[in-house]
Amino acid sequence: MNFSFSQLKMFFVFALLSIAFSNSQTSAGYDLWLGNSEIREPTILLEYQNFTNSIFFSGGNSILLNAQKELVKGLKAILGRESDVQDFPNLLNTMWVAKKDGLNQELQSALKGNFEQIGKEGFIIKSVSVDGKNILLISANEDIGILYGVFKFLQLMKMQKSLDEINLIEAPKIDLRMLNHWDNLDRTIERGYAGFSLWNWQKLPEYKDPRYEDYARANASIGINATALTNVNANALVLTSAYLEKVAALADVFRPYGIKVYLTARFSAPMEIGGLNTADPLDKDVIEWWNNKVTEVYKYIPDFGGFLVKANSEGQPGPQNYGRTHVDGANMLATALKPFDGLVIWRAFVYSETDATDRAKQAFTEFVPYDGNFLDNVLVQVKNGPIDFQPREPFHPMFGAMPNTPLVMEFQITQEYLGFSSHLVFLPKLYEEVLYAETYKKGKNATVAKVIDGSLYNNKISGMAGVANIGTDLNWTGHPFAQANWYGYGRLAWNPYLSSETIAEEWLRLTYTNDSAFVEPIKAMMTVSREAVVNYMTPLGLHHLMDTGHHYGPGPWVSDLSRPEWNPTYYHKADKDGIGFDRTPSGSNATSQYAPEIAKIFNAPETCPEEYLLWFHHLPWDYKLKNGVILWDAIALKYQEGVEQVEEMISIWDQAKKYITYDQYNEVRMLMEIQLKEAKWWRNACLLYFQTFSGREFPPGMELPAENLEYYKSLKFPYAPGN
Ligand code: GCW
């Protein structure tokens, strides 16, 4: 074939452009934690090369094909050469990847104990001896275990773990490991800060965006096995056949990655799309409508997971509209789903505008008496704290209080109250704090993690949900470090006993580089980032000071909203005598919802952990903290500390510049400028406002606000995202 000069020139330009584009895609973080594949350690590289020359890979259904594809692609990227993959075992093979029933009898019985431990989704990665020869084995009881095992193996390789150290018998500790997308059918995302919804409803079912598979793959690589596609503030239309066809197309893409699809069910759907004049859960037409609807859903999606429901919460319809209870509503749906093994996940995020009691108490008061009344395919989903995804909350008192009901932990991965996608906040630190919390139900060592994984009360099913931070942004999550929150959520859903530092280290190594000179300081930076945001937004137990509606920036002065508990003033209760919410027996007595051992600690300001002080106590401005500093000064200095922590994070990041590409460095650096600016804004606005009550000077050591209170109050953000 002959090319003219101008054709060649065009070809050259095009080639350059595509290289530039693919580089920018990589550095833009599209690959997530599945990218970095360097092994710098030559001995380790050699070890892996020796064990992956020839691989026996058994089985060919869609999940296993994905596993094989991952393994081959991963090995090639890491080792720089193709491995020979065969579908029959022999002793020339250095590695075997096969389910239990693909192994010879001898191995099956030798590993019997291991297979019993790993259940349906776990895996074994270990070196075994077959006829005197050492073989590296990845095995599992089911297909999905093989896929998880392969991902794990590649991750271990990428993190340069020596093969000698690898002897893994792993199974997830939680059954349902779920993402909740608050995605609307028009592709906006409630509390979404990373672009629009991935689900292109308009083009589905025919057009399946390749990104759907990348999404499924990323989730499978960390063990996420369920996704609720739609907003809990639900739209009934998603249950019509036109949409179910689209949902089925997504389910088809996710299935080979072991991911089941769930939908949010709008309680009034029988009226909105079914033509009925009631949605009363005890009405026979309503019951029949849901039975038929569920049967239809399973025709489209045979392995449909079930319904996630927000009912009688923040204006959403529910059984109480008909004088019925949460139990009536949940059990009606559960009965319809039962023949198909479907689940109902019923949210406990409820508080009423007509109930004057402390909002923090309402979910507990409403739900705990129902313990034991839900059918066995109902799970109750509880937010980590009793208010609403604040930078810090004590654990929700419902954890441990409903022994006969499986409670799903709901964490928020998207940063609604934590700086959107502009602030670097490593959330596994927050998750870990909640999971490690001691409930004192059934004596000591009864942590929230044990409630969630079902071990405390021997629940038959367990679950964790994370409100997704994913959107159409090229890097999925807006902030590159917000990927770590998706990753970390998945890891904790798999094993709620992992430490946040382990997670940070894994993520850094998989995402950026194995170089400890980079990993160590950046890990420390991530670890401090959560405390920083607490300090510059809501220190010492303050909460819900965010501006109205969009929750962007400070609005502690807001007091004119129709519902009292939507106003920040409801939460901080600052007056000339002091600040904080008295939740002890002399106040709302919310502490009584905790075990007596915990309540006792929270009830006395002297024993209450300082990080929860103003959550539980209203204290005078000159109240002396343990270090002798008076409350007013302590609040001011905490805000100041938060700002300084961000400055410190920036200087650590600057040091790390030489280990990564300029684009990787600079993207985060620019975002950190926003974070610093906003941290100062938070400090200045809150302190100037609280000063109007305390009437005291700012303590030495605090940088003085650049503007006056009127200025901060005048700021308006009608287009802040995610609202
Ligand atoms: O945190 C609040 C959010 C709402 C959200 C609600 C909920 C989906 O501000 O946007 O609605 O919680 O969890 O239901």
C-alpha cells in the first residue's frame, strides 16, 4: 500500500495524539487501583516468572473466562511476557487455577479443611505439592471464588509480596457487599460530585457502554457483589417494563463479575405506574400488584437481588401513609420476593417533622420495638451514626440493639458533608472507627463489626452498603484520592476487621508505586486527613453546621428552615451560656439508647471522649478541658489545627512529587488548594459566628479571619453540585 506524504503526516499526528490521549487517560486515573504493574524487586520478579510459565486453567463459563482474561492480561503486564495457558493439568504446569471439582481426589482431600472454610465466595492461594512437585494453586468452591482469587493474586504480585509469604485461605466476612447509587433516571446524582450517572438509560438496552464492564471489573476486584442502581428517593418508572429491559442489560454485563442488581422500590409505585388508588401494604390489590411486578422483574433478571426501600423518610411515601408500620411494608415486599430468593433492604433513616424529640433518637425509637417481626429475607439498613453521615458521629445505637434482625451498615462514600470531591479525606479511617466501636451488648468485645458481620447474634445473612461516589468523570470519583474511599469501602465490606492503614498502603501501592519513600509519608497524610476535616468543619462533637440544601460550606447561623432539625442551630445550640447538644438524662437522654456501660461514659463530660463532647453536652464557654484549656479557646484552636493539618498535607504531597508523574502530582495539588481555601473559610465563618455568643477574643495561635461575619453569611451557591 502506498501513502502520500500528507497521509503519512496525518497518520503520524494521529498516532501521537492517541499516545498522548492514552497517557492522559492513564494518568487521569481511569485504571483505578488496577493500573500500576511494576515489580522493582528482581528476586521477586524472578520468583513469579518461574511459577507462571505454564498455567493449567480449568473451566470456561463467563465468570471463569473473566478470571482467565484477568490472569493472562495481568501476568503479561507485570512480567512482560505471555504465559502458556492449558486446559488440562500436568506436571509441567507451574500454576493451577481450578475449582475444587477440577482438582484430583488427592488434592481435594488434602485441602478439605480449607475448602470448608471458604464458603461460596472465598478462595485458596497456596503452594501445594503434587507428585513431589511444587505447584502454585488458586482454587475455590465456586466460580466467583476463582475470580476473586485471581484478582487477589495479581494484587499481591503488584505489591511485591514474596511467594513464600503467600498462603491464603480467605472468605468474605459479610455476605452482601453493596454499592448504593443515588442515581436518578435523568442521570443526575443526588449527592454526586463526579459527573453524571454512569447508567445511560436513553441508550440502553442496545448500547452497552464499555464502561459498565470496567465498573463491574473494578468492583469485583475488591469483592463488591451487589449494586442498587437507583436513588433511594425513588422513581417508580424504573419498575416499568421499558426500564426493566434496560436494567436487565446492565445485569447481563455485571453477572460475569459476580454482581447482582438491586433496585429502589418507590412505595407508591402501585398508584403511580399501576393505576391503583392506594399503596396500602395490606390491601389485596396492592399485594397482588407487587406479586405480579416481582414476577415480571425476575423474567427480565433471573438473579435479581431485591429492593432497597426508603419509606416514610424525608417525604418519601411508605406504609405509615395508610396507618401501617415499617414491618407491614417490608414484609409485604419480602413475601413477594421470597419465592425468588430476593431480599428487602429496608432503611432505618427516619425522622419526623412532627416529632419534637431529638432527631438522633428517632430511628431507634421507631425500629427497635420491631426486632424479630421482620421476615427472614428482610434486612434493616442503618447509617453509621444517628444523624446523617457527619464528619464524625458516635456509632448508631441501633447497632447491637436488634439481635433478631440483620442490620446492614450504611456508609457514605460520596462526600456530601465532607468537602465533596475537592477535599482529600480518607474515609476508611472513619469507617474503621465505627466498626471498631464497642457496643457492650452481650458484654465486652461486642464491636459494631461483629454486629454487622452477623457473628454477635448469629444472623443468617449480613450486609454492608456504601453510597457510591462514582460518576462519569474520567477518573470515576472526581478526586483521585476518592478512589481510595471506593477501594477501602470494598475492602472493609469484605473484611470489617482490616485496619485503615493496611488499606491505605495497599491502595497506594496498587495505584501509584511500590516505592516506600512515596508510600509511607502519603499513607500518613491519608491517615491524618479524616481528623483534619473534623477539625476544620465540626470539631469536638459539633455536627451538621453545613449550609442548607447543598451542604456546601459552613452555615451555622441558618435557623429559618421549615423543619427545625434541618437548621444547624438545632444541632449546636450555641447561646451566651455555652454550646452543644445535651443528650444526657438532663437533656434529650439519647445516651439511654446505648448500653449502660457506654451511656455512663457519654453522660459525664469528664469521661465523655472529647471528640464527642458537644454531641452529648451543652457546656459553658469557659468549661475547662482535660488539658486545662477553656472550651472557647479549644474550639478555636481545633479549627486552626484543621487548617494547619491541610497545610501539612500539602507539604507532604509536595515532597512526593518526584515519585509520580507531573499530572498525577498536579491534579491533587490543585485540589488541595481548594481544600485549604475552604478549610480556612470553615474556620473563619464558624468562629466569627460562635464568637457572637461567646463574646471572647480569639486565643493566641489562631490566624485571624480575613473577612467579617456578614461577608461569610452573604455567600450563596445556587449551583453547588449534587443537590
Ligand atoms: O443525607 C441525606 C441527604 C439526602 C439523602 C438522605 C437519605 C437520598 O441529604 O440527599 O437522600 O440523606 O439518606 O435518604
